[in-house]
Amino acid sequence: MFIVWVALYVRHGVDYTDEGFYLNWISNPFLYSASISQFGFFYHPLYLLADGNIGTLRQLNFLFTLLLGGAAAWTLLGKAFAEKIDVATKLVVASGLACLTLLSAVFAGMWIPTPSYNALAFQGLLITLTGLLMAAPRQERASALGYVIVGLGGWVAFLGKPTSAAALAVLVVLYLVFSGHFRWQAAWIPAATAAAAALVTALVTDGGVLPFIHRNTEGLRLAGLLDANAGGIGKIFRMDGLSMDLATALALLLGAALSFASLWATKPLEALPRTGRAALPVVALVGVAGLGYFALSKIQGENRALVLFALAAGALLPGFFSALRSGARQTLPLCVLLAALPYAYAFGSSNSYWVSINGAVFFVALAAAWSLRPLVSTPHFPQKLVLYTLLLQVALAGVVQGAFLFPYRQLQPLYSSAERVDFGGPGKTLLLSLADNEYVTSFNRLARDHGFSAGTPMLDLSGNSPGILFALQATSIGVPWSLGGYPGSQGYVQEALKKVPCDQLVSAWLVSEPKGIGTLSPEILNGFGADLERDYQVVGSSVHAVRKTVQWLHRPQRDSVQAVKACESNRKREQ
């Protein structure tokens, strides 16, 4: 039911900034010659399978992530408990833990369900983890297949987020060394697999290895233009602060205590009467439900998943320290790897690392399940494992409910988004708010009434509305998102437009937002010999659904032959 609940609501709501960028990139990845993440190419087949319907695209990606999470959880449970738990219990627990991967799909509870570079990096981590768990045994076939999967997972992570792939590679090597599973004769398998995947990717995306390398280096150069102060090793290797008030800290401690008492307090429980022991799971579930309500009202959206971290910590830390005391240190490398994977997921992000880390709590939950191995011979262990899964499910429901109530960069809950709006083509509907309906429909009407057709080039001078270009079926030229608001935004977009043929530039329509925040200067048009006032006709305006600022739609009115000549002349002077 939980999965169905979420799968239905992925058809609701849209963010015109980040999600607009993702959709422009996924729908037409071959248009852009410079990029440091290749998630557009990876998800393009999924987009075609969904026939361009965004709700279906989100559902397919959610299902794909869920299956990958289920495979990782199933493999870990089999490795941890072997025949100690029956297949039914294993299936229930693996399915419940897999639901935590949803936090990546909705980006830590902020509701950004469209596939992105973050989603792809997370999926790469899931694939790699499953391969590592398979590669650990000494059986040659299973081990070889596991190493192949590790190589594929690493490459998928690279396609999503190269910095996460680099951190993942370091963690994998450290895990194999300290767990005693590293073998030189097997090390070539993941390397060769990743190299083969890289070759295939380069041929498909750019027709060769050197053009693919150029794509990545040029993408890195363009990204550096946005903010010269954004890079640097010191800003990548960091751990952002996490501030919270006393009430939040106490609530998280309570969550850890409930988890600990439910799983590890074996001897004190034996002293309780039978009714007391039977009541403890109910008390724990009610307590976690209360924590979920507290998180909804007191904790910011991107940090609500801390409740899940607290529950996992209550199960994880006792097992970790028990292994240290008992000398069973051979179990620790995997535990440490799992606990470190959320940092690899966040590594290199320009956002607070905690936003990404909270989206990867699945790995910490797996680490906690692995740390429960000392309890496997205690009474009712399968029931305890199921209870642990239920506690996480209750907390997860609260986090997702928060995402539904306070979706990212949207003004009302998803439950209130009931207007069927064509978004990206006729019949490709999303359920949006009344304001969204008016915004998208009015822009569509303006464009069609003045001769706009699907696939026509368009440039977003608002700096913040790539989503409206996708909704209109326009081709976002230069870059999927003409990103405004950064110190180098103007230069970034100008450089990207230099890669666009002159005939496309001069035929491009414009969206402007003169009073917007982060808007781009019309002087960008001078780069191809155009002027906003002289060469474009205003065909109408619409009010942005979220920012409530007026956006204007412009169509080109210059003679196309003369416009192309002016563009080419400008480019010759700049050479």
C-alpha cells in the first residue's frame, strides 16, 4: 500500500527550476555538446518508453530504484543471516528496507521525483553494493559476476555524478582490503567492465572516446564559469554543520532509544511480564509515529529524514561496539562501508551535504541490519527484524507525508493539485495547482496563437524557468537550463550559446522576466547580433505560478537571412 500511495502521487506537482532542467536534458540529450553529468543519456530510453509522459517517467524510475534497493537488501540479508530467517521474513524485511530508497527519489523529503543526476548516482551506489556483496564469497562464478556488477555500478555512478563515483571507488578499495576480499587476479574485472561500459557510452553519445572526453572537459569549464569560487578541494572534502534545537535533539535521542530498546534490551525484557513484552512493539510504533508528527511540525523538509537516522543509529551502534569488544572485527568493514556510502552520495554537491546524506539513509539502515547479527540466536529474532523494519516504515511515512504537504518550490500540498494540465505535449498530463494550470495554459495559448510549433528553439532569459520551455515543447538551446543568479551566469550562457548554430539562434523565441530574481541581461543577445527591443515582438505575458512575477513571451521578427549573416559576422569578429 505504501508503494502504491507514493506511485500514484508522482503524477502530482512540478518544480519549474530543477525539474525543468532535468526534463529538458532527458528529453533531448544529444542536443548538448558539453556536460559533466550524463544522466540525460541514461534516462532518455526511459523517457521514450514513457512516451514523454512525466508521471509515467517518474513511476518507472521509482520502480527501478525500488528494485535495485530490494536486490541490495535481499543480498545483504542472505549474507548476514543465511538460513537463520525464513524466506517470508527475508522478503518482508528486504521490501520494507527497499522502500527507504524512495528518499533518494524524492530527494530527502522535498519532493523532486523526476530522475536526475542525484538519482542516477544513488542507483550506481545500489548496483555497486549488490555487486560487492555477491563478490565476497570465494565461489568463482558468483564472485566474477559480482565484480562485473561492481564495474557497471561504478560507471553508472560516474554517469550521474563523477565526484560520487570517485568517492565510491576509494571506499570499495578500502572495503576489499580491510575485509580481506581484495584479490589482484580479480581486480581487473570491475576495471575492464567499467572501461567497456565507458567505450560503449562514448560511442553512443559522441561517436568516439575523444569527443566524449571533450564533452566532459568542456562541461567542467562551463560549470567553472558560473562561480569561480565554487570549486576547490577544500570545498569538496567537507562536512557541513547541522544545527538543531534542544527539542529536536531530544526527539532524535528518543527515536534511537526506542530502536535500541526494541532490539537490544533483551535481558530487561525477560524480566517483564508477558503482557509488558507484548506491549513494547506497540509502544515503540506509537512513539515513532509521534516522532514523525514532531518532524512534520518542527523539522525542515530536507532534515526530516534524521528521524530515520536516529532509528538506524539505535540499532547500529550497539552492534558496532559489540563487535569491537568481542573481537569479531571481520564484520566491521562492511558496516563502515555502508555507513560511509551516504557521504559518497553527497560528495561534491554544491548543496549542504546533509541534504544528500538524508536521502541515502537506506545504506545506514542496511548497516544497522548487518550489525544485528549478534542477536540472531536470541528469542524471537525474526520478529525483532520485522519490528525494526516497521519502525522505519512508520518514520518514512511521516517524511513522505511532509514532502506531500510541503513540496519543493511549490505553494500548496500535492493533495490540492488536481488540475489536469498538458505538460510537454497533448495528452501528457500532470496534476497541478490552479495557478500552474493558468500559467502553463496561458503560455501555451499565447505561443500557439502566434505561430509557435513544437521543437522551436527558445531561450529563457528569466534564468529560472526551464520548466516552462519543456511544457511548451520548446527546444532549450545552448544548455538545458540558462541558469541565472550566479556571479558568472551571464558568461556561462554566452559561452554555451556560441556552440549553437546561427540559424537556430536567430529563430529562437524568448522568455523574459524583467522584475525577476536572477534574471539574465538581454545583452546576451548581442553575442549573435540581436537586440531585444529591435528584433523581437512581445506576443503576451503570463504570471509565474510560484514567484507571481510577470513573464513575457517574445518571438523573433528579423529577416532570417539577414539575422544569420549578422550572427556569423559577430562570431568572426570574436575569433
